[in-house]
Amino acid sequence: MRIASFNINGVKARLPRLIEWLEETRPAVACLQEIKSQDESFPAAEFEKIGYRAIWHGQKGFNGVAILADGVEPVEAQRTLPGDPEDLHARYIEADVNGVRIACIYLPNGNPQPGPKFDYKLAWMDRLRARMAELWAQEIPCAVVGDFNVIPEDKDVWSPAAMASDALMQPESRAAYRRLLADGWTDAIDTLNPRGGVWTFWDYQAGAWPRDHGFRIDHLLLSPELADRMTAAGVDKEYRGREKASDHAPVWVEIGD
DNA sequence: ATGCCGGCCAGAGGCCGA
């Protein structure tokens, strides 16, 4: 089965591109971030027309996440990240699909740093680690995927110097991400591309796409049960160059039977 | 560069992102 993640940057504005990608690559599970849609205006019927069932957690204007599954209804397990009842951002949803637990996350950006938004990011990462420890303890096949808004290492960015003051690559952000890996989770794309140089995001501004000025912030973290079955992982880079594209490209991992 | 681009809501232009 193919598990994919795509920060879509507006599900309504991107719908033709999204339908195109689903039909062309046909992932078993597609996790979306930044749907920028309220729950009542999520275009579920458009996905059902091409055989995908969905669950989603939206809000007005920004954020928002969804899980699409090919031919089956995702069984919702959680629609918020535990640990802070005052956090109302739509950034987390979790479901079972064909016996695999899927968590779809949109981790806070954290800019500008330092400041309250950066503090929120780091607190969110602590809460995520706690939730992932709960999932780990269940010993189920599990994938935690999405826009982590963390550039894990210098090899994951076109220019470490240009991004040095950005929240995405601060030592605290990286340390929090590294703790997830130290807990035993497998970064699918990094494992199969250990030399780096793989990007998942290119800014709309300053000619970042034509200059290939990108970085890797969309990640697929696998429990041991899935990591052992991983056969391939990659980035659908070409979609970043199409008309009305998101600023992210889809990422995916292939899991064998 | 406190911007650049672009979506959202709203119905102009500010908020948000990375």
C-alpha cells in the first residue's frame, strides 16, 4: 500500500490538481494539510466520485487536515492532539485504514522566532511526542505523516545560511524532531536518501522553484511494523511545476504486504 | 527586506504561511 502526504495549500483552490494527482498515483491513503476549509465546505463528494472516502478536521481560513482512503472509510480514532484543551487549531487527525493507524499532522510553523508562535511550536512537538509514545505502546502498524515544519539537518535545505534564523531549522526544533527518531520512528525518505538533497517545499517567492531553492519539511514517520515492510519512498516533485500548484510537493512511502 | 507569492474571507486589504 502507498501512504502519501500532501500539503495542498487550499483544497478548494487546488481541487483539479489534487484530483489529478490522486488518479495518476492512486495512493491507498492520502493525508492532506492546509485544506483552508471549514468542515461544511470540504469537497468530500468530489473525492467520492473517484473512489476516495474521507474524514477531515477543518477551520475557517487556514490550517485544516484530512485523511482520504481508496475504497474504504477511514475510521476516526482522534481529531485533536491531546495535551492542551485551549489549542483550537485544526492540525491533527488520526484514523485506522486497512489495519494501519494513520496520524495526519500540520505542525505549527513557529515563525517568527523567538516569540509566542515558536513557543507554541515547541509545546506542540512535546505533545506530539507524547501521543506518538502512546501509539508506540500499542504496538500497531502506524504512520505519522504530514507537514512537520522542521528541516531535520543541513543536508535537507538548499542553503542552511539563508534559513539560519528560521524557526524550521532552529536547534530546538531539530532536537525535538531528533527525539522522535531516537524513540524509534523511521523517517522513510531520509532512510532511503541518506545523502539528503531531497526537497518537498519550494517558496512561491524569489524564484525558489525555478532555482530549485527548496527544503524537506514533509515527513513520513513509520513504526517498526511498517518500517520493516518499506519498499520505496519518494517525492512527486513534478507536481510542484504544474499550473496552480501548491508550494509543497506530495511525499509517499510504499509498504509491502 | 517589516518584501517577494498566494489562499482565505470578504467584497479592501489584512491575516496567515514558510
